[in-house]
Amino acid sequence: MVILVVHIQKIINKQMNKNDKKYKILTPNGWADFDGIKKIPSQPTINITLNNNKIINCTLDHKIYINLFECVEAKELKPLDWVFTNNGMEQIKSISDGETKDVYDILNVDYGNKFFTNDILVHNCEFLGKTNSLIDSMILRQKILEIDNNKITYKFVIDGDIRFYKDLMPWKKYLVAIDTSMGVDGDFAAIEVFEFPGFYQVAEWKSDKLNQNDQVTKIKELTEWMYNDIKNKGNKHPEIYWSLENNSSAEGFICALRQIEATMDGRSYIKRAVLINEDGNKRKGFTTTKISKPRACSQLKILFETNRFHILSRDYLTQLSNFSAKSATSISYSASGSGHDDLITASLTIISMYLQCKDKYDLDFEIYPDEPIPDEQDSKFEDTFFLISIN
């Protein structure tokens, strides 16, 4: 976050949030649009002074370019290092502690979030949400800082590229969802795995290199590995459930699955997990509608912002920062610009599965083999509510 006045075409009021007047900011590609300015209260800062006496006052984690293409956090710089400026490379003369103060972040600058402040090329925080984003930008920022500061990453990988962030527990229940794709460059398929009770992200996969036959195989291999791992830990009857968003590309996935099962005398190919289909719908999986998607998005927002939806993947949070509505009055959310939302879409299917099956499969509590099954269990999410739009 940068505190000093930036090179914009007009002076901006410090309290401004949304860039309604369409001010511009200077970037390596010329003057660019940005969404607004976000105030971040009470942050420790440092002062970086260059040999040409230009100074930037910024937070410790603000990113500064050491050439036109690479940036580092301000706290990693030291005197005599070089940084990129509007006049070429300049050397750092000194670095000193600054005040703890309110700071201001420039939101969503065109041309890659790169802009000049006091002639020094910097990068704004990529995880601050777009205007009209689903998740509050400050809450999202805090989540990403937790992952970065604690160096949270995946623990192990199976089947070449499925990343696991947590070990499987024998008496937990698991929901698995796939967002299918056509399997061409830039069109990603994705899988999310969540643990219940607790709504903890366990594993994640995405790729734009597998065709739909291979995507069927991928989820089969994943659920079989999960089943065997849980069984080896003492649970003879692992509870794994899977589903998919039944959009246009999912038809190809479903056809591929049917063709495989047609050679198996009707036996299930993905046999280690129970397929969950939407109630009242004859199609496999869950169909996205103008009602069901806002409902799932609303639940995601509520759970995430109340710390009941636990994400361990930075890739997921990066996509979430770009997941926004087309306008302030819209309830339709998707990736903005050229971003992707495949991981988010897979998790929305998880949420739809949860909402439909939480009571049927007792997803809000776990039963250990040496404990009696309770007659009644209060749902952890009994009082959840949904955002609605009234015309």
C-alpha cells in the first residue's frame, strides 16, 4: 500500500473510494483506469530514499519493481539495491522506519496492476477485490496475509498434480466437486475437496490439458485414493460424495462417463464415492440457474466472511478476489476481465451439495466408532440466511 501522492491526472480526495470521476494513473503503458482507493487503517511503514532523492513511503509488504518485470516486497530491499523508475533504474540510498499510519491502496489498475508512485514502479495488492466483488476486500486481504505470513502451502501431491493441503481423517466426511471443461488451452477444469464437519478445504486440482475422458479418470483416481487412505486409517466405510456443475461442457463429461460404464454392465465407474444429484432434476449433478447460483454465492459470502469456510489455497483466494458482479445491482457473479473462476465454481457445487445433503448425511457432526449415535444434533449452520434482491 502506497501513502505518497501518485502520478494521476487530478488530485484525488484521500477519503475517496470508488473512482466515479474516472481519474487516471500513470503506468508503463501510459495513463490507465483504476477502480478507486481503499483506506487501510493503522499500518507500519518504511521510507525508501533513492539517490535522486525521490522517496516512497509504503507498507512492508508493498511490492516494488527491481526491473520492469520482477517485483519484491519492500521489506526485502536494502541500500544500494536498484529499483525501476519512470526514468530507468535508480539505486536506493537509504531505508528507514516510517510511522504507523492509515494507508491507501489503488484498486485494480489496468495493464496488470503496475503503476508509478513518485516515479517508482510498484504493484498494488492483487488480492483486493474488484468493485462489486462478492467478498469484502479487507476480509479477503486478511485471509491472504495469513497464508503468506504463515507460508501455508500444500502438504503432498497425488496422481501428479492433485494438491492436498490436509491429511484425510478417518471419521470425517468429504465432498468432492468438479467443474468440467472442454480441455483446451485456457479453459480449465477444476476439482475441490472439502472436509466435514468444519467446511475445510482439503485438496484442489485444475488443468487445461485434460480432455473430458481424462477428467473422468482424474476424479475416479482421486476418490479411489481417498477411499483407500481413509480405510487404511481404520474406517471400513469411508463417506465420500461427489458431484459436478451440469453446464454445457459437463454434457461431454457425462457422455464420456456413460460410455465407460456401458462397457461395465451398468456398474459404476466412480465407485468409491456416492454421486449426489440435484433434487427434482433428472440430470446428473447440479444445474446452475438464476436462482441456484446467487443462492450458493450468498452462502459462500456468509460462510467466508464469518470464518466458517476455511481456504488453504492461495490460488483459490486469488480467483475469489476477481469474482465480482457486473454492476452494483447485479446478483450474477463471475470472473471479471480475463480471469478464471473454475476453482470458485467447483466450490459453489460443494456448497449446493452441502445445503441439500447436510441433514441426510449428517455433515455437521462426526461420529466416532466408540461413541453412540446421538438422536439429535444441532446444525452448526442452522441459522444461515440468504441475500435476496427485491425489485
